[in-house]
Amino acid sequence: MPDDLFALRAQDILEKEQPLAARMRPRTLDEFAGQDHIIGPGRLLRRAIQADQLSSVIFYGPPGTGKTTLARIIANTTRAHFIAINAVLAGVKDIRAAIATAEERRGMFGQKTILFVDEVHRFNKAQQDALLPHVENGTVILIGATTENPYFEVNKALVSRSRIFQLKPLNADDLRQIAAMTLADPERGYGKLDVRIDEDALEHLVNVANGDARALLNALELAVETTPPDAQGVIHIDLAVAEESIQRRAVLYDKEGDIHFDTISAFIKSLRGSDPDAALYWMAKMVYAGEDPRFIFRRMVIFAAEDVGLADPNAIQVVEACARAFDYVGMPEGRFHLAQAALYLATAPKSNSAFAFFDALHTVEKEPEGQVPSHLRDASRDKEGFGHGQGYLYPHAYRDHWVAQQYLPASLQGKVFYQPSDQGYEARIAQQVARRREAQLAAMLEDNAGAPPEILTFSGKLADRAADRWLQRTLSDPGDQLGALRDRLMEQAAIQRHHVILDLRAGSGLLAWEALRRAPEGGVYALAWSQEDARALEQMAAALPELRRPVILHGDPAQLPDLLNQSLADTPPPAGSVIRLARSQPDSQSGALLRFDRILGRNALGPRPDKPALIPLLADLLRADGLILLAETIPRHAQRLYALLDLTRLDHALAQKLIDAEEAIYADPDDPLVNWDAAALARLFRDAGFEVEVEEDARESHARITDALLNRWFAAAGEARPSYRQRLAQTLAPDELARVKALFRGQLRGKTVPWRTQQALIRARL
């Protein structure tokens, strides 16, 4: 017992004497600042931690972004046994000891073990191989932390069995939040002291920390600990103190790692994009961080041929001259030559026509070998025996030192590799190259003139008609149209893997399942309006692993805040099961705790009468940088049934009455189904504070008019809305209605007719 007391006392002293950055590590997810893209409400990782269902993961990101902190939060919340080792200090022996402990706990208590490996990229191959089989068989759940790209630095087998979560540098708001928590915390921070920090001093600390929470806290600690209190006991941190505490921005750069390659990639792409400002910025970042200027020059020499090329043949000479001048002058004056080369390349006309070589190389690799034409072969050895070289036309003997003749193998005549650009010098030679190609091709055709090739296949008119019908049927298939609509929405949504997405009217799951595939580390919430839709989604979700299932909500869109809050309750229903409000629970209209990166929907607003109230609700559910993307069919512009008929079979008066009666259906100002169009919907979004883009798309498909469809149109009463017959009966007499019905059956029954629809694609941002 005394030993335990001494150990606890020592641990208490150690914790109090730790640096501020260590003392202020968040202990729960609620204390964690930043990284909302992976641990925000609704994200996969947060759900896995809260449900204690974590699988192997690797946290990848720069220093000070919270990788180790996340691991410690997991250690505080999991029921699994937690073992932490550092790859720099641990060897194979330590791994085996951890595995032995994990096997013992699983055998004796049925308890899982989480093994946290800090700096996991420092494991050598033997260490990673020793760990791999135990991750595969589930003996341990691996949590790795690394500042290096795991796809390059970690065993591929370990990476393939883990989810990769990338942590980003913290933004300014995150760092200010951390500073405020530190100054207010009386236990671990400076809450017991009267510390007052000027706004410009705090901004300096936040700015120079450059997204690194540890750098910010170290600077704040130095500022507070070295500033004596004044007569009133106030520790005043002004800009001068802040500048002394942290003077040089920490630029994250590694000469052999991921950031090195990312930065040089950004530099080259800025040159290619003719952006001199961005090119200078990325080059300055590399020079500031200590990159070898010769490496930058080597990349610019490559760029001069690859991306400028013949659009400006002088580019490579300028870059080479600047590189030689740099070697002669050295640093720091040599930075002028770096800048001159970069500016020349950024402002030069661009052409990547040199890639024609790789097209030619691909042809050599893949196509049958082409023989050298006889007239191009070496004539010095066998001109007499084989006639090699005979017929060659010597260009210098002709006007302009050029003559049309065959140079490519016969099998490649007409093949084009080089495509001159329309930039700079190359634009001047493009027409000349094209004209000479045309002349060469004409010469080749003239030499090979003769009978046309034999026609080996033939399709008669019957086959053509069958093919046309098959193609039309394919193009008109509703499944294909819905698939195309889904793909169009998803392309514009630009979903990232960590996004949290709401399908506003899930229905069969057309959008929800695709969103689930595109956001495996995020989360998908699917709102089912009907019990049948909710049940179908639940059955389909049951086939997925629990953490990969969508959250299925059953209710009205107006109930979304309460449904979402219920899904985030301390004891939410199992993933994939349907969440619905209890009958006794009223719609409280409380604010939702969850915000979405994307809100998607198909016909989710158009048919509803409460659109003006729903759109502000959606604004409350959307993140500040989020996007709403809706595809809404516009009934007002729907296919008119009378337009399918030959109305000359009716007398003119009755035909006009039919047209007027049907048009009245779509002109009803009190019918929420038809009393709007794309412009009206856009106005509602703008009134709610959105920026809106609208695309309207008129489409024509085909519909088959069946007996069932005709019966539905001319039913005595509609199921949810008045039938077409009921609408016409408001204007037409019974005998007139009977004649119209007979005309429909006589002309359309069993026929396939063109069917026109109009759709609005709504993109809205706050």
C-alpha cells in the first residue's frame, strides 16, 4: 500500500510538472478542437469511438494536430485493454510482449486489446512483419500515428487492413479556442492566474504557430512563465512579449517526404497554369524551408521541355542560363536567378506536344512492328541486291527543301503523333505541319490507288429497325435515366470521403447508397417519408457492417431536428435501424445538433406545400461550407395528355374545351404540386439567405400507354389527388367526357408515345 501511495504521489507531481502542451491534452472528444472532418458529429470515427467498435486505424498528419491525443481519448473511453509503444524506442521484443499480453487477456477475460504505435513509420520491416499477423487475426487492434504518408512509409499489408484518417493543420479559430481554454482552465492551465493577452499578441501567436497546437501552447507557456505580474497581479502579454516567445513561423517541410513532393507538385502546376504569383509562393516556401535550389532548377529544366516546349524554344536556354548563373553566384543573390527562371516559365506560352514521343513509344510497344519502307533503308550495302534506298527523294533537291513522300511504315500511314499547339512559336509552324501532312497522305493514297476494299459485312433494313428499337428501349429505360440523374448529382456534389450527408427523400435509396460508397469515413442520414420506404432501407442496410450502415430516419422533413437529435442521444438505436419519433413526442422544432456537408434530394421539395418553411430549416442543418443539391421535376411543365392525341377526330369546340380543361390543372394557384417553377423555388432559397444556381433540363423519353394507366387516368376518383377524369369533369359534360375517353382508348391504348418532362437542378450555398 505505501508503494502505491508513493507511485500515485510521483504520478501527480509528474503531471503537474509536465509542459503546458502535455497538461492541456484534451481528455474527451468534446474537449478536442479541430479535425471536425473526421470526428465531428455523425462522422464514422466518432461513432466508432462512442460505440467502442474501433477497427485498426492510422492517423496521419503534421505535428501538433492531435494524433496522439486522439489515441489517448480512445484509451479513456474504450473497454478494451490499451497498450502504447513508441516505434522509435520499441523493438520486436516489445511487440511480442504486447501480443502476449493481448492473447492472455483475450483468453482469460475475452477482452480486446488496442495497441497504439506512435511514429509507426519508424518501424522497420522486421517490426512491421512481426505485428502484421496479429493485426490480421484480430489479436490486437492497431492505432498508428505518423507524420509521414502511410501509403509510402508503412507496410502495404498494414495499410490495407487499416482505415487511414488524415488530420489537417488547425485553423485560426481552433487555435484561439485552445488558447481560451488554456487561460480559463484552473487545473491544468492558467485559470488561477490573472493573464491578460492583447488581441494583436494573440493573433501573432496564432499566426506564427501555423496550425500547430503544440507550438502555440509552448509559446503561450513561455510568454506567461517569463512575464512577471504587475502591482495588481496581472500578467500582461503584449505584442512585444508574444514576438519574443515565437519569432519564426514553423514551415512544415520534409526534404524526402510527402510534403516535399506535394510542394514541388504545387510549384510545377502553378507554372503550368501560368500563375506567376503562386509559382513564386511555392518556390519561396521551398527555399525558406531549406530545399536545394539545384533540385528546383532540375525540375524547371524538365518543365521547359515538357510544358513549354516548342511554344517557346528559348525557355530551356533561359532556364539553363539561370542555373549556370546560380552555380557561379550562389546564395543569397542566386535567388534572383531562381525567380527569373520561374517567372519566365510561368509567363511563357505553353505546349505539351513533346508528349507525342510517348504516343509513338506506346505504338511501338503495342502494335505489330512496322517495317522500314524500302526507299528509307540504308543503300550502302545492298542497293543492287535488294534495291534498298531506291526511290528516295532527297528533300534538299526540292523547293523549300521539302518533298512529299512516305516516311512511316505502310501499316501506320496517316497516324498522327505530334499535335502542334496554337501557342507562341508553335502556332506559326502548326499550319505548315498540317499542310505537309495532307500532301504526304495524298501522295500515299495516290501511290496505293486501286479497287476499294471488299465489304465483309452487311445488315439489312430489318436488322437496322430491330437495332433502332433496341437502342430506343435502352435510352428510354427509367432505370438508366435515374442512374444518369444520380451520377449527375454526385458529380456536382463532389463528395469527400469524410462528409456527412443527408438524403432528404431517400425513397429506394438511389442517392443514399451511392453517397455511402463515396463517404466511407463520413456518415449518411437517409430520411424515409413512408413506413414502406423505411422498412426497405432497413432491410438493405442489414447486409452492411454495423458502422457502415446509414442512419435511417422515418418521418416528415419538418421533424428533422428532433429526429437527428434523437440519433445522437447517449443511447441511440443500433446503426441501420429506423429512428422515428414516439407518438407522444411532439415536434419541438428544437435546433439540430448535427450539421451536414451535403444535403441531397430528388423531388424532395416540389410536391410539398410547406416549402417556404422547410428551406430555412435546411439552412440550419447545413454547415457553413456545405452544399444543397436537389433535382426537382417541375409538374407545371409536364407532358400534356391532349398533345398525344390527334384532336382532329373531335369537333373544334370540344377539342378546345379539352385543351383548356387540362391547362387549368397546371394553372391552379392553390395546388402546391403545380403552383411553382424553378424560378419560384430559387426565390425561396434566396429569401432564406442562400446563393442559388439553377439549371433547367427538358427531357423526352417514351412511355407505354397500358390499360392500367388509362384506367387510372379515367378513374371515378383518384387515390390521393383528383384523377384526370375528375379534373376534366369540372368543364366537360358527361357525353363529352365519354367521347374524350373513347378517343384516348382508340388512339393510345397499347402505344408507346413520346413523353416530355422538365427538371430543375438546384445548387444552393449559404
